[in-house]
Amino acid sequence: MTMNHTISIKRDPFGIASTGKLAMWLFLAMDAITFGVIIAGGIYLRLRTDQWPEAGQVLNIPLTSLNTFLLIMTSFTMVMGLNELKKDNQRGFKTFILLTIIGGIFFLVIQGYEYYHFVIGSTELGKALTSYGFSGISLLWTTGTFGSTFYATTSFHGLHVLAGVVYLSVILYQA
């Protein structure tokens, strides 16, 4: 006695999420994991070295806070732009995406300003670095574990923001 079985694949969508939405969630998860690993590595290195200045000794906390605020605001303008797109409001979408791009550019300019001042150095920066066992008046990627960790983390993040600015600029141009 033989039995015939038909095998079929049921093609149900994953809930109500489209393939594009799932891809975006996967990208965001990978992005979060990448940044999580970088931050965890920085924390590990921080705990393993004595030559690590206090944040306020080297970093310009008000400027760093402004940059953080800019990033939070670009998240807000991005969400607002997507909301306008859902309402089929092209003008609102373009306005909020442009604001997001401008915020990203300002972030990169401020980061460049910070890098410039770290590289050219100053007497004040030199004193802070010397008090933690470093030599020189500049914070370079070769300035111990702190310098290399700082530049690796902030450079990766800066490239991430730059990629977002370029991507959104292309989207805005095509809109």
C-alpha cells in the first residue's frame, strides 16, 4: 500500500510586518549589538587601566552634552518625518528629514571641532593628561588605552552619523 503525500509551504506573512520592516528591525538590532560591544569593550578597558582621566578633566562636558542633545533631537525629527510620510505629507516629510540632516551635520562639525582641539592640544589639556601619567599636550589615538578607545569609539560613531547624513540626503534628493 502506498500513500501519496503532498508537501506544501504555507506562506504567511510574519504578522503584519513587511519584509522591509523586518529588515529594518534586523539592521537596528545589529546596530545595537555593534554599539553595545564597543561600549562594553570600552568599559572593560576602563576598568583594566589606571591611566584613564575623569570625563571632565579632558572632555568638554557642555559641548559633549550639546552633541548628545543634537542626536536626541535628530531622532525626534526623524520620527516626525516618518509620521508626516505616513500622513502622505511630502512637504512635512522633507522638512523633518532636512532638519535631521542638518542636526547630523552639526554633530559632525562639533565632533571635528573636538578632535581638532585634542590634536593641536593645549596647556590645560596637557596638565590634565600629565596628571594621569600621559605625556604631551595633545590627546591622540596613541595616547594610551584611553586615547585609542576614545578615538575608536567616537570615530565609529561619527562614521555612523556620516553614513546616516549621506543616506538621508539621497532620500531627500529623491523625494
